[in-house]
Amino acid sequence: MPTVSFTSNLERHVACPMQKVTATTVGEALHAVFAGNEKLRGYVLDDQGRLRKHVLVLVDGQLVRDRDNLTDRVDEHASIYVAQALSGG
């Protein structure tokens, strides 16, 4: 089962513990996590279900290519990491 984990700066705003999910795409994996955590969905996805501009998702260290439909494939041992970009001066 793929593992989905989130950067610690997201954890300051909403509970998002690492989870193992049943999924074959990034979208399926994220939606499995969001099923039990709707508040987290708003931090990661926009109103159209696309990744927010300030969010990066990596699968086994590689950036996802499909930020709109989240169709990048994941295998059963994939590590999915969701990071929120930080800004400031």
C-alpha cells in the first residue's frame, strides 16, 4: 500500500499523520486521505480539485506531472510526500 506523508508545516494547521492507503494513482491516494480529513483537502487542493500552486507532491522523490487530474501512477510500495511551499522575507 502506498504511504502518504505531509510536511510538518501543514501539521501546524491541520492534523495530517502519515497514512497507508489503497491506491493506484496520486489522486486516489490523496482522496483516500481526505475521506477522513476534509479540512486537509482545502489546504492541498483548490475548488476544482487541482493541486494548489503552493503545494508540491512527490512520488518516490519525483514531482508529479499531472497537477490537474492527479493521474500519476503509484505502485504498492510508493512513498507520496506532500509539501507546502513557504514564503517570506
